[in-house]
Amino acid sequence: MQIKNVLFDFGDTLVQASPEYSQDTCLLCLIGSLARNGISISAEGFKRAYEAIYREIHARNSLRETPYDAVLSRTLDLCGYSLTPNDKVITEATEAFMACWVKGKSMEKSVPSILRRLRKTYILGIVSNLQYSPAVRETLERFGVADYFDAIIVSADVGWRKPSPKIFKKALLTLKISASETVYVGDELDHDVEGAKNVGMHTILLMRPTTNMAASNVKPDVTIHEWKEITKAIQTLSKC
């Protein structure tokens, strides 16, 4: 078996969240944007409505993705403001939140050089769960690695979240590659390993402190603990 393609998860695999940029910090940026556009809501009131919408979304137990502008529109509706997801006020508030979110991402020092080397041998791509797709590319551009990827597939654009096979199949179709020649690298057993395996990909689990080993009974083909192990892991799979 020859591995020709390497796809990556985004959050907690390629980048991590810096503790100083919490969700509350980003929400304050969002609320500030709303205030500049004449919508004054207390942080406490907005957060209560925001969390209620996410509880409703999660209660459905669905893999359908809800774009962030739709979440914000529904949150504001609970607060007494009726705005469509494509309203300028919501667009600007979404951008304010996501600008803070992007600033709050960090990348291990070794990642860019490893990606640069992998790029010489493999087709590279990203398959990510995120409700606002521009934030993925903007984050990658911050670290100078965006051009290493031949495709960036985000759930906000596809309409389906991992582990749905639809988002993984979208990546295969976009890149015109075969699942049997592709390895997926991620930090979650259920979203990443199980999802990728269900469409016939090989998998590498990158262990993080947040990785839940009880999330799925599916086992990765290879488990690693550091980014520097990725190249060897791919080569090992190619020899199987």
C-alpha cells in the first residue's frame, strides 16, 4: 500500500487554543461590534441566549452543521432583535468574534517545517469542523502554511460535521484522490479516526491531553504523541 495523500484535522491537531483568548474574550469582541451597530445587550444576557441556542443545537444530536451567522441570528432573536443571518450587523459581529478567535490560535514551532517537507511528497488537505470557514484559512495564513494545502474542507461550507462520511467524501472528491491511498491525522477517536475509517482512509491519532480514548471503539492504525513522529508514521503505513 502506498500513501499518496495526507489530510489533517484543524483544531488541536494543526493549531491549539491559547488560554488568554477564551470564548468569553471573543464574545466581548462580538458584543462590542453589536453595540457599535446600535444593539446594546449585556454580556450576561447575550451569553445566556447564546448558550441556550447551542444547547438546542446539541440536543438534536445531528451531524448537520449550523453556520455561525445562523447561530448569531437565532441568539439575537432570543434577545429581542430580528435579523437575518446575512444582515450587515451579524456579518460584522461574526467577523469580530472570529478575528479574536484567530488571534487566539497557536502552532507548535515544528509544524511549518514538517508540513513543508510533507508537501514535497504528498497531496495535503484539511477536513475541519468549524462554523465559519474563513477563520481556518486566516489562521493558516498567520503561520505561513496556507499554501501547503491543496484543499481546505470545512463543515460550514459542506453542511455536515465530522464524523459524517459526507465531509470526508467531499475532500476526496475535491482533491480527486482515493481513500485507500489517504491517511487522516487527527486528535479525536470519534470525529477523526472513526469518521475517516468509515470512508476507507487510514488513520493516525495524534494524542493530546484532551483526547478521549473512550469516545469510540474504533482503533487508529497508528498512534503518535508528537508532531515529529508524523513522517515516520506515514512511512510505516506505506510499508503495510
